[in-house]
Amino acid sequence: MTVATDNSLLKQQIVGNTAVISINNPPANTWTAESLQELKHEVLALNENKDVYALVITGEGNKFFSAGADLKLFADGDKQNAAEMAGYFGEAFETLSAFRGVSIAAINGYAMGGGLEVALACDLRICEEQAQLALPEATVGLLPCAGGTQNLTALVGEGWAKRMILCGERISAEKAEKIGLVEEVVAQGNGFNAAMGLAEKVANQSPSSVKACKTLVQAGRSMPRSQALPLERELFVELFDTQDQAEGVNAFLNKRKANWKNA
């Protein structure tokens, strides 16, 4: 089943168990206060939709995934406006990072500034071979304020994070894969299909297990190992309160496909 909605700046459709959000603000798919708030609300709504297991985010067109914020927003030096926009970016991308399913960025073109930061907030990144990635904020007197300094460092380590942020280095898709910024590089035009293929694999997993596993993997960013290991065992036991645990084990033993309830 495919259900589509068009909110102008963001297009959403649901294909099977996968939600698709397309950034739709030509020519460069820049973020606005409106689209950031809409992203937050859409992700929160998807969290409540038990039929959605994965989320794919991509950009409309074939040149830009997203160029981030329109710098005209900050040309007047208004601190109040800057604080409001920083808040919108932070809330939207932190909500995306906390999505209970698996989020996948299909990077189909330039991913700059806030455009790369939304991809960094996703769980996985598929990148087309022609794409270019950068966090160039310091070049214009700003800094990545939507999780970029933290999420990039978590993925690629301090050295490459400093090269990209402090030196303003723009990298190719090939380099991004080499340093661990993206998980896979595909031919131009194939990013969306590759991301959807990955999302289909998610649908084979227990949604309850995926949610718990994602919590544990991301806990490593802020939680000491001595706390994360006991939490791992605790969440394992809690899965026995879910319908999906019994369904998964019995489906395997009976050699049939599991019918997940996301409960």
C-alpha cells in the first residue's frame, strides 16, 4: 500500500512498512523554520504508526539532497532569529535521531551544512557517487548547530571531523565511504532504490527488537560501558513482554514468516 501526502516543502509517502520523506524546496532543498517543524511533527506521527518500521529521507530533484539553511536568514545578524532557527534545527534532527525505527538517508546530491546534518541524524546513509558532502559553516562565520559537531565526530572520529569542520573540507562520496561517513556508495540515480532495499530488510526484523537494539547502540555515545552492558541484559528480558518476541521465535521454529505486531 502506498499513501502519499504533499506538504509543499516536505513530501511524504508510505510504501509498505517504509515512510518516505522528500525535501522539496528548490532549487537547493534548503531548510526553513516551517519545514523543520514539519519534519519534527511527521517523525513524531510516524512513531505512533505501528505499521511503519523504517524511514527514508531524500531530496527532490537530481542535484541537491539539501544545501542546509538559506544564509539569507542570518544576513542581518539578528540573534533572536538565530536562536529560534537553532532551536528548530535541534528539535527536528534530535527527533529524527530518536525515531523508534530505522532511518536511512538517500543522499542524491550535494549535502551541505544542515543538509549533511539531517543525514548524520539518520541511522544509515546511502550516497550516490556524484554527491559532495561538507559542513562549511565556519567558512561564513557560523558553526554546525544541528548535531553536526557531535554526530560527525561519533561516525568518523575527531581527526576527520576537524578536517571537515575546522578546515571546511568538502569530500566526495568515495571519500565519505572510506572514512565511515556513509555506509554505501551507489551509481547516480540509484540512491533511493538502494535505501528502499535496505528498508525492506528492516521489515524482516522484529520492530520491538530493532527499537531496543537502536537504543543500546546509541547509548554508547553517552553511557559508560559499565552501564550499557547491564542495560543490554535488561532490555533483552523486557522483550519477553512483547508479542513480537513470541511471534519471532515460534515463526522460526515453525519455518514460517513472522507476522510482526510492533507491540
